[in-house]
Amino acid sequence: MPKSKDKPLHILIIPSFYPRFDGDYVGSFWREQAIGLSKQNIKVGLIFPELESLRSKISKKIYPIFRSYDDEGVITMKFLWTNWFVKMRNLQIFFFKKLGLKLFKRYVKKNGLPDLIHCQSVFNAGFLGEHIYNIYKIDYIINEVNSGFLFKNQGLQKYYKDAVRITNKSKECYTVSNKYAKYLNKELPNKLKWKVHHNIVSNQFLNAELVTRKNKKFVFLSIARLHKVKNLGLIIKSFKIFNNKVKNSELRFIGVGSEYDYLKKLSIDLKIESQVKFLGRIDRKNLINEINDSSALVHSCPYETFGVVFVEALALGRPIVAVNSPGSFDILNKDVGILSENNEISMSNSMSKIFKRYNEFDPFYIRKYCRKNFSEDFLSKKMLDNYNSILSN
């Protein structure tokens, strides 16, 4: 049954990845979801056995390091360890479960058993949620965002039998967009139908000053990892066509990754290197300034399951050009952006349309739309209703 007022609902969240430091954008939406839930008069905890990449600049750890702290109302416990098992997913899952169970026992000893466990993605949080369920019989739900099921670039197919077993034991399965829900219903068929629960936009963006851009240049901004899956070459090729028509324009990239050399060379080969800027990694506080200094967001990944950068741009009143993907289809409409096909002719035409129609996009309306559909308060209350419904049944 739903918990009485004198004993608040107790939810334990297990993310599959999580921010490492203040301002880190990796998994930041999961942290913000947890904090948003903690404001709904419920008890929220989080455990995370982090396996840090060997390529990371963070010092290597021979033994796991335990950390425990209160993160704006979220009881947080972590193990920090180095991933010594590169390309050995079986061992990564094994140690995620082993360290995670230790964290769970420490958490329970101090905070008591949770009423429900919220696993953020099957890999690897779902494996840990199932492991805890098998021992303690505490129900769990799955909230999937991983595009690896769609793009098939992570070797997840080898583990589909495990994924179906884990989702079958879950009380509910959620994902972040309607198209992706339909896809997962076919890709991972089980007794449960995948439902939709969108990611939130941080209040940090919704509460920031709404700035009308004064720069005379028309600036497209891309915010994404510089990685092959993000399809960023399409943006540069499309911008080349757009820039031929609109000389006083600029393209800026925020992000780092393995495609940097290729993208830089592409801009040189197309003779637009002076109009293409690579800004590198930027923390989320300064990200607001960069979005405010842009005219529109541009996004090229056809495998985006949601797109937190979409709602962040909308929160600051910026329209969007995006390749049609599960995420962009759910978020964008003609009043806040333009959908493009996955080719440079279509995207360059979409860039031109948003430039010509720019004065039709009302930044105050765009923010209002974003707040209504993706705000912390709205989606936290919606998830709380889901929790209570699950526990009632």
C-alpha cells in the first residue's frame, strides 16, 4: 500500500552512470531526477558502484574507495574503483553486482530497507536490482535510456536473454520516448509493455534569466560527445551549405571525443574553419551562457532516445533543428523547432527555415512549453504517482 504520512515512501535509486564532480554532465539528469523526487516528501537514497575508465585522467584505484554523503536531500553511497576489465562485460557486471550488494547492505544498515528500487538502465543497474530482488525480494522498476539497443554499438545483443529476464521480473518498465518504447517492445519482448517517462530539465535552466540574443551573427550550437554515433559530420556539411547563403553565421561545438580530428579536418577541407568553433568540455553553469549566446541548437544523432540538451535549450528559449530520432520526435513541434531527415540537404534546408522563421519562435512560449512538459516538479509528481500505483498493486 502507499505509505502513510507518518512513514514516507522510501525509494532507492541505482544509476548505471553518474556525475563524478559538481558540474559534470555525465548522468546529470539522473542526479537531478533523484533530487527532484526528494522534494516530494519521500525518502530517497542512491547507491552507485562506479567503475572508472582506465583511460580516465583520474588516478587509478587498486581497491574500491567508499564515499557517503547527503546530496541535496538524497542519501548517497558510492564505491569508486577503476574498471580493470575493459572489453570484459561479464566481469564488469559481476563486480557491479558484487560492489553494489555491499553498498546495499551498508545502506540498509543505516537507513532501513527501501519500499522500491528504481534501476536506471538495464546495463548495469538492472543486473544489480535483480540481484538484490533475488536475495531480499524488494521489487524494482527499470527506466531505460541506453541507445545501445537501437544503435547496436555496445554488444548488448549477447545479453538479450539476461535483459528479457531482468525486465520480466521488474514491476514496471519505463523508457524516455514513445518511439523507443515501441522499439523496445519488439526488441526485448516480455510480459510487460514499456511505458514512457521523460527525463527532466534542471531548474538551473528554467530559473536562469531568459536572454534575447544580441549578437548579429546567427549561431548554431551543437552539444554532444564528439563521437561517431552522434553523426556530427552531418552538421558541418549541412552548415557549409547554409553558410554559403548566410555568410554572417557560425557553428559552435561543445564536447570532447574521438571524432575531434576528423571534424576539425572536415571543416578545413570545406573551407569553413573560421566559422566553426570547437569549445571543448564546458560545465553546466557555463553551458547556460553558451546557449544564451547562440541562436539555435542543432542536433544530428538519429539514435537519441531523449536528448536532455533539447530541453535545456528549450528552457532557455532557444529553438532547435534536429534529425528525426525517438527523442526529438517526442520533444519538438513546429512551435519550438524543426525536424530534419538524416541527410545534409534536408538539414541545411531546416537550418535555412529556422533562420527565416526565427522571429516566429517566441522564447517565452518555448520556455513555458518546456516547463509544462519537462519540469522537475511535473515529472517528479508523475513518477511519485507511478511508485504509489505500483506499491498499491
